[in-house]
Amino acid sequence: MGRALTFEIFRYNSTAENDKPRIDIFQLEETPRLNVFTALNLIREQQAPDLMFDFVCRAGICGSCGMMINGRPTLACRTLTSDLPNTITLYPLPFFKLLGDLSVDTGVWFREVAERVESWIHTQTEFDPQTEEERMDNATANKIYEAERCIECGCCLAGCATAQVVPDFLGAAGLNRIGRFVIDPRDQRDEEDWFKLISTDSGIFGCIGMMACDDVCPKDLPLLEVFAYIRRKMAAIGFSKKKEKAAAV
Amino acid sequence: MSKVITTDVLVIGAGLAGERAAIASASEGLDVIILSLVPPRRSHSSAAQGGMQASLGNSVKGKGDNTTIHWLDTVKGSDWGADQEVARIFADNAPIAMREMAHFGVPWNRVEGGPREVYIKGKKTTIVEDYGKEGLITARDFGGTAKWRTCYTADGTGHTVLYTMDNMVVQLGITVHDRMEALRLIHKDRECVGAVVRSLRDGEILAYMSKTTVIATGGYGRIYGESTNAVINEGTGSWLALQTGVVPLANMEAVQFHPTGIVPTDILVTEGCRGDGGLLLDVDEYRFMPDYEPEKQELASRDVVSRRMKEHMLKGKGVQSPYGEHLWLDLRHLGETHLKTKLREVYDICMYFIGVNPIKDLVPVRPTQHYSMGGIRVNKDGHTYNMEGLFALGEVSCWDMHGFNRLGGNSLAETVVAGMVVGKQIAEHAKKTALVADVSLAEQFVQKEKEKIGHLLNSADGENVYELRYEISNLLKTHVHIFRTGEGLEKATTGLQDLVKRVENVKVRSKAPGMNPELSFALRIEGMAKQALLIAQGALNRKESRGAHSRDDYPDRDDVNWLNRTLARWPDPQGEPVFEYEPVGVLDLPPGDRGYGGGQQISMEITVDEYNSRVDEEQKAKGRLDPIEPTGARLPKEAWKETQ
């Protein structure tokens, strides 16, 4: 016999009339290497066929299954119940629009952020199918890849104090996305463009430095370093602007 | 009256193939809407790890590579089941597609000039990369290839390419409606004009009407239950085609089992593990692959490696575990740096999901359902058989460059190449087509779906949909797996024929309004059962062994009777499926030995020219629409002889 697990799960169906947010309780026997993905599917198949949650890859790669597990935002698919106490509480990620039960709308939020930060290579160069690719040194490619590893699960925003009070805050995921293009030599945006985009209260200067994002990121992105890099870069641009201004006077 | 949304091009599926095709149309100024079950960046393309094959030849181990050698590997890999012209179109365009993705922003790993240490066939070897190629896109080794050809970004290739592609979608302002599921195509006899769609946000049923409709929904792996596929890969797109009664699904019996799914959980660890030097070991920690495949060893094609692994386990050399029998993947010698950079996803998966540290420990693996070579049959332009205005591409389609076995790195590359090539044809089709906004036709189709939903919700008594799902997958897992027998396939076929009837009596217990996950699943179960039957019956019919289809009772590849492609349609929903066969396509490389795998062949009795002379006519008779260019136009005759 495995442990008797108690799941306390937040429930709310926004499309049902008069439905009220509540906590439902489910019992499940623990089996070896049980993770929250399997547990939730068993609960749905056997106890609550209307239970809503999101999984896609179930391998920690796609970022669909961010949720609050015992008060901490993380990926459900790779959370083993053996690492948790007998009682497991599951809430949807805060910050994002709730769709139902544990399912939140990360897709629409991330699309809007991609539009806001213009998350694409800005270049005047046309693609020529007949010529060799532009060369890039491998170290640069690896650096871009490191920043590109974000899976947009939203855990950083769920854990972020600023994001809960500043509605248009880009959060770690949004800032990291910008950082990815700042270091990409193919992107022809200049310092002025970056400054306008990031040097605002909804950008890097909105961050109050509590760095929960860095603690909770399931992909271990070096968010601390990314922020430090962006801050330094923005400060440098800011100072040079100030100097220019002083010189002009 | 239900809501009707109109667009020039409707793309169902927002993975790499669907998004690349959408970009092709949007770039031509067409109005495009993409529908997706999930936010686009969650699509299963994101989980692809290893890379994309393209014969850029920049790495020293890819020196001298060209599109012809890539094509040869692909045709041999397919066990001659591929359409050789399509394989050619693919191989010729793959280098362009890789460069285009670099231009779009993919941070491909690049050549670093000078010496570096690598593992080749179990031995540590020093190779010296050409300084002249420094900074160009590099490649790693994959199975069944003559050259190192697989372009990559560490082991997150699908992720970076999908994010880059989706960036393009955002840049072009292409509309994406996520959490939407197409339930049925709207068609006027043999002309597709849109789809009935259910919102997975609130359960609303609406109609999309389009000039051109595109299915790019990926594979059906979840029908097998144990699969490396994402949970959304339930064959919803191929089911759309099958429901029309006229569009055939091709080669459904051609199912790929990947050698290295981890035990338990069935999550994939990339072929790049073996490409980078990983070894397969048995219960005695003995490296067995060189005994079976002296030349290719761990890097024979996937069908062969999976078969050899199973064969070795049947000899009692498997490792017993509470989760069933498995073998070991040894990555320890690759070292911590390699495992934490180039195989970082693999490292994370092993650590998080099974608590195995691949730097110190062996990884438990076994062959696991991974890919469907078969799918919606299309001509070389991606246009479906028998249905004007309907296109399909990517894994959901049978274009057919993979035949009975696809090479690792060829399907991820196919998504972007087909997205480019077929995408162009989709745009051309939409440009010359007028929108048929036949709202009353749409309403008829919408009403049928609403009735179906009403029936599911209101039936007083009936079957549990989840239990039926397990019965379906158990039959496939037991009888339609790596090794197949006539007896087992009979059992599977009979069992699935029964299940096809039983799924009509599903009872949905949850009456919750909105997306209602149980109802959503109940709406897919008929498609899953029927496609499972096509897989089993197709395998039962095919009395030979070819690529991944391996029959104990018919061990030889039979080019006299079976050098053909299975086409299955379901004309009467209450009736039986209809099986037909067509030639694989124009042959250029005559059927021969693959150079690995050790199978025997029964050689063709007619000449290649005789075979080729009937291809066009016979395919046309099966409903193939005329491609823009004549059949065979892209297949340079005997170009492969120059490489011999």
C-alpha cells in the first residue's frame, strides 16, 4: 500500500451559471514515481470527469502545466508526489486569466507580450535562398539558445510581486525575451530602441529585485544575470544620454 | 444561427508545418486564421529535441554531402516505400529551409574550427573541423545516414525553431485562435469550404469558412497509449479527413517505434544521444548492437534498432523492472559538460522524471511508439486525394517521403520544408479560388455536430469513454507493435471492429457546461477507434515486412506484391472501411538492399520502367488530383549514379 494522498483542488467553472469558487477534496493512493500529471488524470477519469487542467508534452518541455502546488508555482508534470506531504493543494497560477479550475490563459498573454516587445529579428536584409547563411560564432549561438530556452510557462509571473500590482509589467519572461534579441547580432535594433522598450516601469525598472522568478523558474534560466545585464546596459545608455544632453547645453 | 467566421486560408494546427504554411500565405497578402488546440508554442513540435536533416555539409564529418546523398539515405530508410520524387523535393529544399530559419532567427549550433573529441562507434576520436567553415551551421550524426547532417540547437531544436516560427506569425500579424478544435470539415461533395469548430474555452460550436483549408495537426501516437507523443496527439486531424468518406488515409500500418523511450513514462530521449556516442547495453551491461549491425551499430535506422532491441530482449537479455522489460542507454562516457549543454533536456528529463543521473547512471530505455509515417494522402503539392481545396502537411499527412520508416531528423525538417513548398501551393490555390460563404451548408454541418453532442450528453446508459480508450490502446500495444503476426493482427482487427461499434454508445457522465473535458474526449473516441482499426487491418492485409512493418509470418520484403501504398477510406460511417492500393510513385533508385537490417527481398518481376509507366494513371484512378507539374518532373533521372 502506498501513502493515502489528499488532493485539495481549486474548482471554478466560469461558464456555469451560479458556480462559486471552492475547494474539492480527492483521495488517491500513491504509486511509485507518481507525478501530478498522472494523479490529475486519474482523478479526472475516476472521480471528477469535469476537472479542467492543461497538459501537452508531459515532459517538462512545452510549459502548459504551470500551477500552484502547495503554494509554489511549478510544472505539474515533473512534480513527483513523493517530494510532497500527504496533503497536496493545487491552485491555478495567479496573474493569468482563469479559464476553469486549474486552467489559465497563458497563450493570449504571451502573444500580447510578443507583440509589445516585437519578439522577432528586426532586419532589413532579405533572405536569399541561393547564398550561404550569415556566419555566427558558436559561443554567440549558445548564448542566444540559453535565453531562448524559456518555455513561457508563466511560473515567473505567478511568483512575481510586481506583476500582481503593475498590470502591464513584462515580468521575467518578457524581459528575458527582450534580452534574447539584445544579444542577437542579427537584430538591428539600436540602443535607442532598446532604451524605449525596456527603460520603463513596466520594463526593467518596474522590477523591485525580489527575484522569486529566479527561484521558481523550472528551466533554471539565469534570470539574475539577464536582469543585471539589461540594467547595466540601460544605465549605460541612460548615462550617455545624460552626458550628450549636458554637452549640448 | 451559429457564428460563421470567414477567411482566405484556414490552417488547422499551429505546430511547425501549420505555422510555416500560414506564413507562406500571409506573405502573399492572404487572410489567414490558424486554429490550435493549445497556444502555438505548446504544440508538439516544441518537444522535438535532436535536429533537422539538411545536406549543408559544413561539418568535416558531413564533407562532400549533397542533396542526392540525403535523398538516397531517405529512400533506403523508407525501405523503398517512399515517393521518390517527394523525397527529392524534400532533400533539395532542406538546406534552403535551414538557412531561411537561420535568417528568421534560429540560433543553430555553428562550426568551430579546429580539433575536437567525439565518440564514433564507441571509440573516442579526434576530428578537425575546417577553419574555413567556422560560423556556418554545423551538424551531428543521426541514424541511417551516410554523413553527419542533422542541424541542431543543443537538444532543444523543435523548441527554438517553433519559437522562431511563431515570432514570424506574430510579426506578420497572423490571427491565431487557440483552444479551438475542428470537429468536422464542411464540404460540398468533393470541395472543402471550411470546418465546424468547437471552442475549448466555452464549448461554443461555430463555423469557419475558407477558400483553402489546411490540416497540420501532427500524429496520432496517443491512440497507442504508450507513446512518446504529447497528450494532444490523438489523431484529430486525420479523423477530419477520414470522416469525409472520400479522402484516404495512407499506410496507417507504418508506425515508427523509437528505440529510446525512457522507462517508465515513455518520454523520448533524442536519437542525438546515440548520434553523439551513446551506447545500448543489455542486462549484463554488454554492448550488443555491433553483433547485429556491424556496420551501423547503434545508428542503423530506427526500425532496425528497435527490432534488434526487441530481438535481444526476447533472447532473455532484457533488464526486468516493475515497469516491464527494458535495456540500458549508456551516456556516462560523454561527460558532464556534454550532458549539461548539448543534451541538457535529456539530462533534465532523466533527473526529474525517473531520478536517474545520466552522468553516473545507465538510463532505462525501450522502443516506444513515436511517429506515424502514414496519414492523409496528398499529392506532391500537398493537395488531398478526392477533395478540392483541402491540403495536409507535416506528420498528419502522407506526402510521402518516409515510406515505411522515416529517418531521425527527417520529420522535423519535413515540417519546415513542406511548410515552404506545400505552403506555396496553398497560397496559389487560395489566390485563384472564390470564397463560397454558403452559410446554410455550414449550418447543416454545425447542426450535425450539435446533435452528436446532444446524444453524448443525454444518453441514459452507455460505455465509459476512458475505459474504451484503454481497450483500444491495449489491442494496438499487444498485437500491432514492433513484431506482428497474422494471428495477433486478426485478434486486434476483430477486437477493434467490435470497439468501433461500442464507441457509438459512449455515455458522458459530466454535464458541465463549457469545455467539459470528458465530452471533448468523447468527441475524439470514434476517430481513435476507427484509425486504430485502419492500423491493425492495414497491417493484417500487408503480407510482407517492410521498414517498421515487420511480420513474423512474412519476414521478406515483397516487391512483387507489396511495392505499393495502402489507401483506406471509410465511405459509410456505419459500414466497413475500404482498402485500396496504389504504386508508391515513380522509381529512380531501383529497390535493393538497405545495407543494414539484414532482411531478405523478393525482387520485382517487372522492370522499373514498366512499374513507372502505370504510376500516374493508377494514382489518378484513386482520386489523386493533378499536381501543378507533371509526375516525375522533379526527379532527375539516375542522378544518384554520380554518387556511387
